[in-house]
Amino acid sequence: MNVRAIRSIYVFEMARAFRTLMTSILSPVITTSLYFVVFGSAIGSRIETIDGVAYGAFIVPGLMMLSILNESISNASFGIYLPKWSGTIYELLSAPVSHVEVIIGYVGAAASKSVLLGTLILLTARLFVPYEIVHPVWMVGFLILTAVTFSMFGFILGLWADSFEKLQVVPLLIVTPMTFLGGSFYSIKMLPPLWQKVTLLNPVVYLISGFRWSFYGTADVSVGVSLGMTLAFMLACLLGIRWIFATGHRLRA
């Protein structure tokens, strides 16, 4: 294992995040704060509790997941796309660095940024609403697992994209709507029976449900199912990355 190569990629990517501190860290935190003001205060005053949890506190896991998913994908996709766009990826491919080390460096940096962002949002939420974390170990586990999984998904997206516009298509048109419809601001138990079954086809439901369970001990689906779905998606991303590096698809284009 070439630790020096991993450290070089990781440090470079983390430095890039801090060079763009306003867009990569502060902007998501400010946006999430506005969600708390609008949904937590305006709508929360009309909704007493959901599953015994005050509405303002109920949406904390969903808002964290919304930011983590988008930022994990964005950080990882831009991280690997920029070398493709500038042509410096050929230096990386010709260096004595394995694809495993490349993945650890880029995905590790993207996941670290997302975990940092999630922590900041969690601290910011305390300024607006009181909340509790019933299962803190599980909360950290779900946070890291989700950040790593969607960073790998973003890595695949960055390899697939051949323009900056395509980098935005999946997060804006697919991931964000799925997150909003996945129970970020409500419990799917509040939906009619038919729509509950339809909503279960949305994989983000399982992420948000498991994450919310770690906070309040209440969930729309079993925590075991949530964990299994997350691990299954991580495995699919690993297999996809392995295939890309094995075939060179989109890697040398």
C-alpha cells in the first residue's frame, strides 16, 4: 500500500476544499440554517409532533442527510473530473499508484469533507432546536457509511461525466428530489397506504429512516433493512469502480 500516494491525494483534495471554503462548507451550512428557519419555525409551529418528536427536531436528520448526499457526490465527482478535464489524470494513471490507492485518496477526502459538514450542521441545528441522540455510535456509523458510499457514487459520476453540466444533472435532478420525497421533512407513515408502498421504492428512504432512528429511536423501516440497503449500494458502487478501472471505460477518454 502506497501510503505516501494516498496522503498526497488526500491532502491535495482537502486543501482544495479549504481554498473554496465559502462554497464547500459555509454555503451548505447557511442553506440548512434557512431550512430550519422556514420549516422548523414557520411549519413547525403548526405541527406539534411526529412519532413523539417535535417537528423542528424531527427534520434534523433529514436536513443533515440532504446536505451529506449532495456534498459527497459533488466533492468526489469534481475531485476526479478536474484531473480528467485538465489532462493531469494521465500523470496519475502512469504513476506507480494502484486504483485502490486512488480511490482511497479521493473518496476518503470527499467523505471527510461530508462528515465535517454534517458535524457543522449538527452543531448549527442546536442553535435552532433542542434534540437528542439516542444511539450516538449508530449515528456516527450511519454518517460515515453514507458519506463514504455516496462519495464513491460521486467518484463514478465524475468518471462518467464529460462536461461540467453533467456533473450537476444527477445531484440536482435525481438525488435532491429523491431526498425531499424520501421523508426528510415528514414520516412516510403520514402518506396514504398506496403512496407508502411507492415511497419504499426510493432508496433514500432507508438512509433517512436509519439515520433518524439513531437520533430518536423511531423509524419508518427497520434499522436492519436500512443498514442492509446502504451496504448493498456501497457494494454496487465498489463493483462499478472496479469495472471502470479494469476496462478503462471513460477513464482515458
